Amino acid sequence: MEKRKDLAAQPDGRNRVVIERVDPRIDCGRFPIKRVVGESVTVEADIFTDGDNSISGVLLHRHLQDEEWSATPIEPIGNDRWRSTFPVIKMGQYEYSVQAWIDHFKTWRRDLRKRLDAGQVSPVDLQVGAQLITTASARAHGADKRALANWASSIKSATNPLEGAHLALAQELADAMDRNSDRSFATTAHENLRVVVEREKARFGSWYEFFPRSCTSDVTRHGTFEDCKSILPYVAGMGFDIVYLPPLHPVGSTHRKGKNNTLVPSETDPGSPWAIGAFEGGHKALHPALGTFKQLDAFVAEAVRLGMEVAIDIAFQCSPDHPYTKDHPEWFSHRPDGTIQYAENPPKKYEDIYPFNFETEDWKALWQELRDVFLFWIERGIRIFRVDNPHTKPFIFWEWLINEIREEHPGVIFLSEAFTRPKVMYRLAKAGFSQSYTYFPWRNTSWDLRQYHSVMTRGEIAEYFRPNSWPNTPDILTEYLQTGGRPAFMARLVLAATLTANYGIYGPAFELMENAPREPGSEEYLDSEKYEVRPRLVDKEKPGSLREFIALVNRVRRENLALQSDRNLVFHDTDNPELICYSKRTHDLSNVVLVVVNLDPHHVQSGWLEINPRDLGIPGHTEYQAHDLISGGRYLFHGPKNFIVLDPSKVPAHIFRIRRRVRTEQDFEYYL
Amino acid sequence: MEKRKDLAAQPDGRNRVVIERVDPRIDCGRFPIKRVVGESVTVEADIFTDGDNSISGVLLHRHLQDEEWSATPIEPIGNDRWRSTFPVIKMGQYEYSVQAWIDHFKTWRRDLRKRLDAGQVSPVDLQVGAQLITTASARAHGADKRALANWASSIKSATNPLEGAHLALAQELADAMDRNSDRSFATTAHENLRVVVEREKARFGSWYEFFPRSCTSDVTRHGTFEDCKSILPYVAGMGFDIVYLPPLHPVGSTHRKGKNNTLVPSETDPGSPWAIGAFEGGHKALHPALGTFKQLDAFVAEAVRLGMEVAIDIAFQCSPDHPYTKDHPEWFSHRPDGTIQYAENPPKKYEDIYPFNFETEDWKALWQELRDVFLFWIERGIRIFRVDNPHTKPFIFWEWLINEIREEHPGVIFLSEAFTRPKVMYRLAKAGFSQSYTYFPWRNTSWDLRQYHSVMTRGEIAEYFRPNSWPNTPDILTEYLQTGGRPAFMARLVLAATLTANYGIYGPAFELMENAPREPGSEEYLDSEKYEVRPRLVDKEKPGSLREFIALVNRVRRENLALQSDRNLVFHDTDNPELICYSKRTHDLSNVVLVVVNLDPHHVQSGWLEINPRDLGIPGHTEYQAHDLISGGRYLFHGPKNFIVLDPSKVPAHIFRIRRRVRTEQDFEYYL
């Protein structure tokens, strides 16, 4: 037998409790889940042991900066599943685990109660308990130590078993034994589970994108940071809290694109801001026409004064004129003819763009430089980054970079601009991106919207993926918006702003309902600002704008906590597929919002909503009020079916605050 | 920047391929999956990378005794999911993993085709490819080395790009490049995934349990191994291949139980075989009344001669007279009065049984001794063990023990007798038990049976849990059997024998349809063999036995490969809840079996089966034959709805072999 494995290598065989399936958990603990400050993490695990012993356990948790673990009792919820919750109050990372052990006193106490019920308490049964209490007293300190010793001797010296049993079942004794439970054979789940805690804006924000170059009244003049300051009150007035600017860097001239993405630019064409880098500098430089760093600082300060933050675009690619191409040719792929390989998607060529070669032998220096680009802008006060096409750079690079940045700057928010296959988008979110653009622009039917948003806001995906919905971007003018007119823009705005807690628009194109494509079948804007200066300071004052409607929707978002989360989204059936219906509510039901949108921009649509009132926190048999926060109208709803008509020529949506009837002490009823 | 983490600690950042969700995988790789010799493992994984690079990959696999890994190409099946399969041909453990890398030649070749289609092949494009081929030639050996060098120079010296492109797209070149693909930046999933491969009997077996003590014609005489030999032809005649015997050890006399589990035995009462141990010995001894080891050997040899194996019961518990109680009192719990703690479930006491205390300080010696009990019987030729109440011993103990045994005896089969909560039963299977008893005895409605067996035979659970269905055991005489008469026994037999590949009965009680409970409401047998000798050699010849029906069902099981697996179970709807319908088929559709059972033992039931013919491998529009292997009747079925009548007073079940119509070369049609 000696050739067999030595049991010395075996972990202690007396750790008899099993802990399985600790959730939430992403890819077996490979990635952290996400929260924002002030939220909590509810942890569940399967916990059981052999035989019929009672178990006690705790949820362990600590901020990585803390030495000590905190422990919260974990309680059974049926079928060997246990649950507990801990709050996250600081940015950074927490780790959590579950520990459980066989609780011999709890077992004994449970059995004693059964013996008592059966009239079968014997003196030796009490001796067993007294022994457990004496051992606990030896482990305990202070008051518990003395109290437990006293309990043990009182139970031993009870005049009869019945009296002893009643003593032994005292709640104070159970509490003291709980505090001094024997954990020598405790099992701990070693899964290295973590939660990244960001600031609240990672969960809830309203983005507004505009081109600084277009902050001008005169098409011949390039907008400046000074000009941009003047548009900020307009943006703040619409209720946005993040102003997002496309790349601010010098634009290359080699292979520069002309108006409408043509290959032969005129001399005055400014080129695409995403063709980054010229002799004036690269990713750490400002386009000279925009102004100086000091002027940028002033612009940022003005945004902050108006309650907004500035987000900038980080696009890791270079124009042929970028200084990197001379200083670090080793960071690019070279063709056998000695030229640097431009971007292409054969047979399409993008000769104004050089991608980095992440397989360069010098990858470490490249990674460090790209990290330093972020740090450079962080030092200038930027805390939110929209990252262009992250899925064309290695996932492992982003994971490293975001961790590096967050170690000192846990408040930095990263938005992933990856319109690609689902698993790729999810991986970027797991790697650390705070938020992600989604396929929302192309989800236009109720089935599509419901299916897509259900996947994103439930289960494991919801633990790490935060959707950010954009009805339009400078690259995306959907067919729905091209053809649906004002009702389409209103419907898409309401959907973006209420389906997900984060959303954004590209303006003023959105509020002005610009809908002309570059050519039929294209999703590109005609005369896109990507390739030319547009005099937006004039545009924004155009009549008929949606700005007031947008301001209203953003106010509703701010005033209704239920709209500031994603994981509380619940869809409801309607009998008309042109009507989509969903609700969101706070945990405590103090805020419940019900949204109905007519997806048909051309016709009045009506139908029956099918809502279990309980999903809105309403007892089944009572009336409740649906208070439309857009029109101000108040409707009485009752039971599971209620009728709705939505006329797209007016407003194609209701955003109801659900108000339940309450009765005052004076027996007066009103809706809360 | 120097204070930041050194990138030296970072794995190579050029390993850009991501591998996620490798399946099958139990609890993140904590436990192996299960197979038997001759089966295969189909592995899937999410594999993708940044950008639009092409990927190549392999499924890696090897038996733990092999030095070298085998590699099978892995192919995409859509949505970034990839798949491959490897066969398992030896008992023991295999490990498997997935490796994938960016394939630059594959990418280049794909793009070249696009360039060619667009008429845009330039000489430099071909140079890029020639460079890749030259580098591959440097890596290659032998014929490939020379061939690749030749390819490179032919492509470089092509008279025009078109000719060069056509050369470069040759399949032989692609194959040679595949064989010499650059894996320097390959990603390997390091998840330590394993599969335990057992012998075929772990997947498919028919068990017959009987009490050796009852192999007698005379109630006053204790049966012997010699007597037991005489019952073997009877068991083999019914088609069973595993003969399972309750504990064979000396039975304790202290607190011995009398007939019908009474507390005061008569002098001749033999006691329960599960009260193991007396002065004659314990778990490594034979009850003297049964005979000697030599006689046992002869019994085992006779079983083998008849095509059967002998399984014995291992019950880790002791009677108060077990030698362990004197030699190793430290392996038991002691009460404050110095006595050993007997088993109890307050207020019930089981004073004839002492459980081991697995929290003893001497747990290592205890574990080793219990392992040696198995080794003792293995040395006597026993290879199948039914383990009594494993859920009352630590899971970690079983995991260690089963691994220890299997290291030298990979053919040993362990059946877990744990009728308890689902997660506990699953954990024992994960810990290594080959098979498990299930709640089948108490699943009597079609909804219950369907739901329960669907859970067990699909997804992750099916990767490690092998159900073994028993309509009765010496502890379980269900109400259904007590009240349903002959049709109930026939229906439960067919269900057990066809729902799961492993099943067993406790006989001759089963075939004799014994159905008298100890008292109303009890599931214990009246005059149970657990506590007394029953003259079964007389009993078994009783008229009206189900033995011929059982023999027929077991023959159907042997002759129909589809019935020898669990994971191929598919349920079909019927419009009558008293009729349950399901099918099983082989991968190649060469064997398809359809079962219909009338669950109502009292009334004729009829109804429509709703079966998509495709689920049976039949094209939707053709007739097919349902050949009843019980009655011999042949029915023509057509389309998705077919009518069935089952009269429980005759046979309450059909076991159809599905035969599809084929046409001979002579244009003659028949059913295959």
C-alpha cells in the first residue's frame, strides 16, 4: 500500500462542507463583475454537507485596500442554495468569497428540540450540549467566555432534563454560540471572485456628441475651443451630462479624404479627425485650429460649471504623417516594398490610416506608450474616454491597460465602440470597458428590441455589460430615421433614454432630425461632419428642433431613479406588435416607470397592454394611476389589461410614472 | 511611470486569440466528465481574436499515460463557436484542451481571393504571401521544406500577378502551409479538463438483487453460497448481467433487530445484514453461515460462467460488536458517559448501528482502512460495488477513495445509493461514482417522469450522472406497486429498463409481484428479508411470475443499441397524460426505439402520439413501421399523429423498433 499517494498531500479531510456555484461569477472567476458606488452585491452559493448536520456560513468580502475581511451571515433559501449581500461603498476592487462549516451546536440544538417534542430528553443528551458549550467557552473571550461557562454549568446542574433542555434552547445562548462557532474545519470557496466598483456615472449618463470643428457660424472658419464653450449652455439646457468630442488631434494630409469621403480633397477640406497625426504631433497633441491646451482647459472647466463632463475619443490608429511612423516604424507592419501597411478590408483600401502592428517584437513599448496616451489626457482632467474600434486591438492589451489606469484612477470610464459579433463585444466588457455601444440602432421591431435587451440586462451578461444606446452616431444614420421623420426621432429617443440607463445622441444632427443619406442605401450622413466643417452655431437655432422634447426626456430620467439602472428592465406583452411596453422599478417600489412606444412612425396604433399589476408593485385588485410624464396626463389603470392609443403625429410614446392609491389617516385617498 | 507593474510579468501580449467556454466542463474543470471505452468526446469552445484575422486551431487530447498530445483540427460552427471530437479507447483518464492561433497565411489567402475577384492583385500582395511561405519553409522539414521553398520562388517569379495569384491559391500549398502553421503566438486553454473513461458496463447493465440468506427451501436453514449457485441459472435466464448481494459479513447481535424490524428478536432471527460485524469479523469477513471464501469464489466463478458479474454492497457502518469498536474506538464518536454514539434521527434511535466519526483526529488511518476494504474485495475478484448511503460520509473522502482505487483498477464500478437532495446526489456522481440510484421509484406520472429524466439526461448533468433505475428495492415498495397489481409491475419494469440504460430489480420479490407493506402507509415489505430468512428457492418457482416478461425485456435491451445509452432520450407528446411516450436512437439511426407505456394500471387508455417523424430519422412524408418487440405486432405509422390503445390487463406497454421503408435494387420495398 505504501506506493499509494501519501495522504499528507490531501487537504484536511475533515473540511466536510461543500461550496459550489458561487454567483455572480464571470467565466469561473476569470473576470470581475461590475458595480457602482452605493450598489450592493448579492452572492449565492450551493452549500451542503454529508449527513444531516446543520451548517453555518458567512459571505466574506473586502476592498482590496483593506487588510481585514468583513463577514456577513449567509442564509439558506431552499434547495441547498444560500444567499447574502454586501454593499460596495468605495471605488476600486472588492473580492468576495463564501465560507461555511458544520455547526455542531446548531445541529444539537435542532435535535434537542425534536427530543423535547417527543418527550425523550435524557441527561446524557444535555451533557453532550454542555460539552460543546464548554469547548466554545474555551475559544471565546471576555463576556462570552464567562457567559458560556455559566450556561454550561447551569445546564449540567439542572434539576431535571426538561429544565436543562429549556435552558439550553435559550436564544441568548444560541447567539453566543453563533459568535464563537467552531470554524476549524470550515470550507472556503477559493475562486478569487472580484467586483470592480466604478463611480455612479458608469451606470447612468446622458451623452451628447458634437464636432468641435463645426462650432462655427461660418463654413470657411474651423471651430475652436472658444467657440465650443458657447454651445455648452445649449447642451446643458437639454439635460445632458457628458459632452463627447471626436478626436482633437492634428489631422494627417497624406491621402486625406475630401467631402463625403471622396479621395481627392480640396485644399480647404479639413480631413477626418480619425486620421490622427501630422507634423504638429499625434495622440498627445491638439489640432492647432482648435486652440491651445489652455483653451481646452477653459472649455472643460465651463462644462463642469454647467454640470457636465467632457469625454474624448481615443482612436489608436495613425495617419501616414503621424510622428510615430518616423519615431517608431517598428510599431507598424511593413510590406516587402518597404512601405507601411495601410488599413484595408480587401478590396477596400484605407490609405489614410495605418493600424498598429500588435505583433511587433517591441509590443511592450507600444503598450506602454498607448497607456501613456490615456494618462496624458487624464492629467488634463479628462475622466471619460470613448474608445474607437477596440475590437481591432488585442483584448489582452485592453485588459492590461484598463487595469493599469484604474489602479491609480478608479474613476476613469471607458466606452467601447465595437459594433461587431456578440462574443467579441462581451469580451471587451469583461476586459474592463465600463460601457458598450450596442446594436440598438438596428433593433426597430418590438420582437428585436425585446429579445436583444432581455439578453443584455439579465443573468451573467448583465453582471459585466452596460449597454449605451445611440439612436444615431456620425457613422450611423439608420433607414428608420431616414424614412420615419419626426415621430421616428422621438420614438428612438424615448427608447434609447428609457431602455438603458446610458444613452447618447450625435447632435445637432439628431435634434434637427437630419435624415439625408450620402446616397440611397447608405447609412452615412450626406455632407458628413467627419469630412467637412458645418456651421452648427447657426444650425442649432433652427426652428422645429426636438431640443425641448429631449430636455423633457432627460429631466424624466434624472427625476426617476428606476430609469437609472439596466438590470431592472421588464418587458410586458401587448396585442399589437407596433406597441412595445416595458417597465423599470426601484427595489423598494418607490419609483415605478412604465413606457409604451408606438414603433410605427406613420400610423396611429392602439392596443391592449397585458401587465400583471404585481410587476408594478400594485396588488392585483386595485386601481392605479399611470401618470404620463411627457404629456402630464393621468390615466386610471385596472387589472391586467389596459387600452392605449398612440398618435405618432403628436408624441409616439408614454413614459408613465405608476402611482398607487394610498389612504391618509383622515380616510382621504390619493395617488402617491 | 516606473512604479507601474513590470510588463515582464505579463504573458506574451502577442497571444491574441481568445478561447472561452470550453465544453464539456464540470464546475470550471473541478471534476472530470465521464465516458466508457469506445465513446467519444465532442468539445466546443468560443474562439475569436481582434480584427478580422483568420484563425486555425486544434483540439488537444491525450490519455494520462501517454507522453504525447494528439491534435485534431477544430472547425467553426457559427457565432464564434468551434467544435471537434476525439475518441476514448482506453480506460483511465484523458485530458483535453483547445489551442488556437492567428493564421496569417489563411488570412492572406482569403484576402487574395477577394483581390482576385475585384481584379486588384498587385505584385506586392504576392510578395507578402511569398514571404509567409518562405518563413514557413524555414520552419518545415523534409518534403514540405523543399516544396514550400519552391512554391515561394514560383509565386515570386510568376510572369504576371494573375498567374501568381492562381499559383498561390493551390490547395496543395494551403495544405502544406496548414501542416507548418506558425503557432508561436498560439493560445492554449489551461483548464485541466479531464474525462474518466470506464468500461462499457458502467453505461449499460441489468442488475438483479437477492438475499443469499434466502437461497433455501427451508425457513429454518440459512442459505449458503452453495445454494446461491443454484439460483444463478434462473437469474441468467431472465437476462440479467449483474448479480448484486447485500452485505455478506457477520451480523452483530447487540441490539439485533427481529422480524419486521422489531426491537426484540427471537433467538433464531438472523438480524439485518447491514448491522455489520461480530466477533467473527467485520468488513473483510464472511458471515459463517454463508460459507467460506473458497465457496464464494466458486459462486462468483459460476456467475461469470453464466455471463454475469457479482456486485457486493459496501456499507460503512458497524454493529456494536464490530472488531473496529474495540481496535479503533477513536474512529467513533463517544458520548460523555463513555459509550459510543449510535446512529439516530431524533427521536428515532438505531442502536444496532454505529456510524464512523469522520472528524476523528485519526481520519487518515480511517480513510486508508476503508479504502483497504474495497481493495480486499477487489483482490477476491469483485469489480462492482453498490455503496450504501454514501451521502452520510464526506464527499472529499469518496473522491479520494474512488481515485485511489481507479488508479490501479480503472474497471471498478461504483453505484451510489443516495436517496437524497439533488445537489447532494450530483456531487457524489461528480466525486466519481459511476452510477446513482434515482427518485425513479416515486416518479409515476408522465409529467414527473418526463421532467425528471429530462434533467438527468441533458446538459452538464448528463456529462457525469448515470441514473440506475430501480422499481423496487428491499427498502422501497412503492404505493404504486402496492396497489397496481401485475400491470403496475410490468409498466414499472418497462420504464426502468428503457428510460435509463442501467436498471435493476430486487427479486424474487419483483417478479413474484410481492406487494404487501409492513403496515398501511409503509413502503417497507411485510416480512422483509432484511430481518428474516425467506425460502426463495421454493418461491421462485411460483406460477404467474413475470420472469418470462422480464427475460423478453432484457433481450430487447441487449439487441437494441439505442437502449444502451442515456443521453439519447427524447420525450414525445401525447394527448393523454396516462400515456407516456419517448424514443432513443443511435447516432447513425441504425437503431431507433419508441416506447409507449400506459401509466394507469387499472384502465385501458388510448390516445394520439405526437411525434415529429424526423426525431425518429424518418422523412416527414413517408410511412414507417412500428414493430412491437413485446407482442411482435407490426403497425404502419404515418405523419406526426398516430393512435395507440394499451390494455393494462394484457401488456401496458409497447417497445417499438422503428423500421423505415427501403427499396431494393429490384424495386422491391421492405421495412429495414
